[in-house]
Amino acid sequence: MKLKHSFFTRRQFLNGLLGGWAGAFLASFLYPALKFCFPPTREPDQVVLPFSDFEDMEPGSVRNFSWGTKPGMLKKRADGSYQAFVAVCTHLDCNVVYLPDKKKFFCACHDGWYDENGVNIGGPPPNPLRQLSVKREGEELIITKKSVE
Amino acid sequence: MKTGIRSWLDERLGISSIAGFLRKKMVPQHRHSLWYYTGSAILLFFAIQVVTGFMLAFYYKPTLEGANQSVARIMTEVPLGWIIRSIHSWSASFMIAFVFIHLLSIWIAKSYRRPREFTWMSGVFLLVFTLASGFTGYLLPWDDLSLSATKVGTDIPRSVPFVGVWVTKFLRGGEDVTGDTLTRFFSFHVSILPLLIFAFIAVHVYLIQKLGMSLPLSVESKKEKVKELPFWPNFIYREMVVWLLLFGILMTLAIFFPPSLEKTADLMAPAPEGLRPEWYFLFLFQTLKIFPPKILFINGDTIAVLLMFAAAILLFFLPIIDNKPAEKKGKVITFFAYVFIVFAVTMTVWSLL
Amino acid sequence: MIRGKKPAPVFLLLLVFFLAFFSGYDLAQQETPEEQSQAAQAEKEQEKIVSSPKNIKESTGLYVFVGWIWLAVFVLVFFLRLKIKEVDRLNRLGYFSNKKK
């Protein structure tokens, strides 16, 4: 029975309180459950490689390394310096390959093309290949995430 | 608006007939009504097992190399993984505890009397499936304790003449416990047993709805009409109170007393000391222990296992055996329920000393 | 089962059973010594992985979470009891007999 001056009946009030608290109770389990189902990405902050594995590279060639669970590519430029990419296509995450005769990176999934510096030049990729910083420290190569200059 | 949606759904799904039935279903109220809550408590814990089981299966790797490491990862790397695992472990114990309580209350109240024999029998199947789920789940972390417990547990059927050896081989996937045992147990634990449990719960719940709630003999014999409550909404709200309290207790125990993990099992290592099965198998474990190696030239273990099997068969056919529940025979059978309680508790406590 | 006052055959049966039971016992059985050196015990403890909250923030968060759960449980039980009282009252008034919403 609803009185004229009240917004809702006592029953509706009780039902509202019950439903509201029940909803809050259940919702409070949503956050931990989602956290469980979405573990943080396991990308490393840096990768340390022995320089001996890479010093015999020819200029203009590319060698693979592991960037966490993703493939990485270390490229020796013509002038002898090193460049590192995350060898994952920026279109839909397929792994790319380096074609040394064409001096281009190619993604077989949808015919994506990148030039020798990883810049996207053909096909669907919207962005260049992700670059990583390479630093030589003694007998080691330290590869880190590229920071914004 | 609510009536609009309700009638829209009802036109397509016909749910009003189920809703109508639930409103008409009555639950008797008497001094033993408290035991009526045990069934839905089991369902609550089973639902929790299914959900936490789904989540654990996201990260668990059921292989010899990956099992222990994946559980370690769940406990250390996956956000709040240790809580999900802890809830799964505790809820298993709660579910099995309530299965025993439920079984004993039905036994003592003789709710299995005609025409409810099949409800009891489907329940015995559910007991076996629940215990099997506990047993198979226990191996999955693949540490030394669970490996040894599985070796012992799967060895027990072997003492039964002729067929025992084949049961052991079937459970183990070979002569010994290996990586194949692990994958087999995983298949049982996440696929075969849950499907069987769902199927038998469906039968069990259908029979309860069809045959209605039973009354204990002491209440039935009184000629006065028993007070009844509608299942929906009166009894269901009471059940929700019970669920909430049980859930709170479960979460508190799970968060403050999480299980640990030993290092990965070594198939060649000797059995660890202090080897014990989970608490719900302790009374069987102790019973097997006290049997002598030989009784009149027959292997002691064989007799023990056969006795246990016979007890299970008797339990299954209890409604048929107890065909005169109101008479002396019926009282003796009730007495045996108490004997079983005392036996199980004594054996459990003894095994812990 | 146990009819009348004739327990003697039952006792005889139980006696036979117990004799048979203990005939297989090796009474010279020795208790397996349970020795575990301190070092081995400590090593075993270290190899265990114990789940626990990692830092003070996480453990405080857990206490808050458990506290919230119990708060919500008690609040919900309080409201449910009110609801049960209401619904029982309606039942007594015959609201639910032959009612089809």
C-alpha cells in the first residue's frame, strides 16, 4: 500500500535495499575475478644478451632474439651500429620476417611491408615496427624499452 | 515494465509453469526441519567448485612437467590465484563434509522410505562421484604428498582378487603412477565426473520435486497436520541466509588458511613420512592400517577392501533392506548410522595421533 | 536381526571373528622409527611454497575484503530476516495459496 506522499511502498523499499546490497556484494567479487582472468603482460623491462652471439653479424643482416614471449630482431646497420625491433606486425600481431635481398620486413598474414628501419610502407600495418633501445656494455648487449625522447 | 519482460519471456520459454510449481511446492516445518538445508548447501559448494575450477583451469597445465610449476605460478604470479586455489581446496572439504551430513541425516530420518528409494540411490552415486572428485583433484598439484597418496589409493583395488588388478591399471593408465595417470585423473576431475554429477543431480532433484519433501517417522506418526511453508519465497529466503553464512565462513578460512604446495613429485623418491590422505579418507586409511597382514591365510587387505565394498553395497540398498522402518529392524538400522558416526570419528582421530 | 534373548551364538561368532582377525598378527612388529633430522626438516620447509599476501598493502587489503564480506553478510541476513518475516506474514494471510502471478 503506497501512501500518497511516499515515493515507494515499504515492500519496495525493503526489496530495493536487499537487491542493492546483494548487487554490491556480488559485484565486489567481480574485480578480483577479472584481475585473475587478466594477468599482467609479461613483457620484460630489459633483455641482456651476450655480445658474442651477435658480433659476427654481417652489416645489413638481422638476427632473432627473445623479447619475453615475443620475437625480437636485432639488425646490424651498414655503419656497424645495432637496431632492435619487436618483430610483431602492428596490424594484427603476426610475426614478421626480414627479407635481406629486398631489405624489407614482410608480414605474411596480410601482405604487410616495412622498410629496413621498420617504417610501414605497404599493406595494412598502421604503424612502424616497435623499436627497442640497444646499448653495448662490455661483453653484453642490453636491450630495453625505448623511452620517449 | 517487469510484467512486460516477464510475459515476453514466458510466451517464449514457458517459465511461468516452473515458477508456479515452485510456489506450490511446500516444505514441512517441524523440529527436524534444519536438516532440509543440507542439500542446497551441497549445491552451493558445488557451484563454487565449478566456478573456481573453471578459473584454475585457465592456468593449470595437466602434464608431468607443467603441473607443479603451473600450480606454483597460480600461487605466486597470477593475481589472487592463491585465493582462488584456496577457495577451491576449502570448498571441496565443505562439500564433502555436507555430503556426509546430508547422507547421515537422510539415513537417520529414513527419508529413503518408499517411494523415495531412487532418490537415495542416486544420492549414493553422488557420494561416490564427490569422493572421486576429491581423490582425483588431490593428485593434480603433482607434489610428493599427492603422488604418494595416489600410489596408495590406486593400489587398494589391487587386493581384490581377479578384477582388482584391472581397476588399478585403469585408474593409473598402466602398472605404475606416471604422467599418464595425471592426465587421466585430470580428465576424470574436470570432465567425466562433473558431467556425471550434473546428470545425477538432475535425477536427484527431479525426484525430490516429483515425490515432495518427506517427513521423519516421528513427525509422520503424529496425526496432527504439519505446518508447511511455500518453497518460494519463504523457504528459499531462509536457504539464502544459510548460504550467506556458510559462504562467509568459507571465505574467511580460505583467506587465512590457504593450502601450501610442496615441490614437484619425484617418481623415484621414497614415500615421504607422515603420508596421509585427505581428512575424508582418514577413517578408511586407519581401518586398512589396523587390519593384520593375514587373516586365516587370506590377505588382510583383500578382506578389508571387500568389507568396505560390501558396506557400500549395503548402503546403496539401504531403502530395500529397511523395508520395515517403523519396527525393530528399522531401529537397528538407525542405530547403525550412529555406529558409523562413532566409528568414522574414532578412526579419523586415531589416524591423527 | 537380534531376536529375543539369545546372544550366545552372536558372541561365539564375534569370538571366532576376533581370533581369526588376530591370528595373522605378527606380535613382534616394531614401530617404524620416525626420525627426521633438524636439517632435513628445515630443508623440506624451505622447499614448500606457502601462499601469502606479498606486502602490507595486500594483507591490509585482504583484512578489509574479509571485513567487507562479513559486513555484507550480516546486512543481507538482516534484510533477509525482515523479508522472511514479511513473507511469512503474507503466507499466514493466505496470500500465496492458489496465487499465480
